[in-house]
Amino acid sequence: MITGDEGARNMCAIKSLTRLSVPVLLAVVSVQAAFAQDASELTAEEITDAFNKQKTRGLVIVPSGQQKPATEDAATTVATAPAEYTAVPKDQQVNIQISFDFDSAALRADQKPKLSALCSAMQGVDVNVFQIIGHTDSSGSAAYNENLSLLRAKEVKRHLVSDCGIDEFRLEAVGAGESQPFNTANPRADENRRVEFQALG
């Protein structure tokens, strides 16, 4: 039988555990939100592994203007690269935090080194098409952010073609604007302003 004092002690213990569990839960959520696979911090091998995990199974993406390879299995579906962004699990995303000047889509010289490991991975991995997705935070109008994110994705594509030697037909630029925040708890968070890369097939 639980006495009044014992019941009070049990209630205090439960309240203490509850107070402890909330910060722990918030810390776990914060760690998960911060886990954008920032390609500027990964090696080319790690980026290659991430791209291989992303690759669409059973679907061969053929860039527009190219023919289906003669050796391709007839049972495999062939499609052109999709023009829309399809989210992949956060732990498989390859993101780069590229800083642009305010209201600018020009790739700054100090940001180009962040793309070097990504460039090596793209040159070596067996992927037909990569999608470059520009993302913004929620500052500004949705229409403005969508356009800005597309311009920034196109600028990264231009750099990968001109400075890295990636075939432009292997790259597709898409602007997702503010619609797919990495940190859903804080749509204006820095990690939402990113360029994401996906291996489509």
C-alpha cells in the first residue's frame, strides 16, 4: 500500500524524469536536424557511397537527346529525367551549404572549394543523371524563393560543367524554394539554405 508521503515521492520522481526527458528529446531532434550530409565535409568516397544508395532501382534515366543503350535489358523501364524534386530520406541526402551574397545567384570564389570532393565523386560514379536542387529558407515570398533557388541550382550546374568537366546532359537543375526545409521545426534555419544533389539513375 502506497502512503501519502511515498506517493508524493513517486510523483516528484516522475516529474523529474519528465523534465529530464524533454531536453534529451529536443537534443536528439536537434542532432537529427543537423545531420544534413554536407558534401563539403565528406570525402569523394563517402559522397560516392551516398549516390549509390540514392540510385533508383529498376529505372534507367536517359537524358534527353540520348538513345537507350543497345545492351539495356528490355524489361527495364526507361524514362527521361523527371523535372520535379522527389525527397529522399534525410540520412541519404547529399547537401552542400553554399553561401551566396544577398539576393544573388552568383557562385562566390570562396565557395567553389566546397564542390571539389563532389566533383571527383560525380566524375567517378556510375550515374547517368544528377539532379541539383536549390533550397531556400522561408524568408521572402514562396514564388521569389522558388525562382532564386532555381537560379542558384543553375549556377552550380554551370560551375560543374565549366570547371569540373561534368557533361551538362548529366545535370538537371531544379528549384524547390522553401517547400522542402531540412529543419522543419525552424523554416528560417541556416541548414535549409542548401544545394542538394541526387543520383537519379
